[in-house]
Amino acid sequence: MMNHETYYVLGWPQPSGKIAILCRSRGNNPGPAYCWSKREAIQLRTRLANDKRGEQNPSARRIIRQLLVYRYLSNHPLPWRNGDLWVYCDPGYLEPMEAGFAPAY
């Protein structure tokens, strides 16, 4: 069970209809990249998009720039396995917070 009322995540809509949620693979806090606010999520996306390591991997940089901010609506943590870069979430657990969202019908 998660304690905080609202978390924000960065996601990328998939052809399957699920949303791929960005995860941290290393560091002090591996797992889904939960943010406390929409602003913090936008800052994370900007920081990742401007990271010098992205110069060596243009496709990763392109994906990062396409990430959208979502509010995570569940009180349960996203299922994550150590080392995963993405976790796939049903869109019913997410509320899009940016205009780039286009539902798949």
C-alpha cells in the first residue's frame, strides 16, 4: 500500500492500449519513477531529455521527449521487477495530465 495521496509518473502509450511507465533501473530508489507533483515529473522528463548520455542513443532520447505526465490513481504500487526499464499499466489506473494524450479506440 502506498501512503501518499497522489503520485505522478511519466508514460508512453503503447499499441496494445497499455501505458509504458518509466522506471529507474539503478540508484537509491529503483522502480517506477514516482513523482510528488506534475511539476516534478516535467522536471524529470526535461532532465532526462537533456542528459549528455542521450547523445549516444538518439532513439532513447526521442522516446523520453515523447513521455507524458499521468496521475497514478491506485493506492497499490506498480508491479516491477528489478532491472525493468518499463512497467506496463492499464490506462484505467492513470489520468492523463497533458494534452498529448490520444485514447486508442
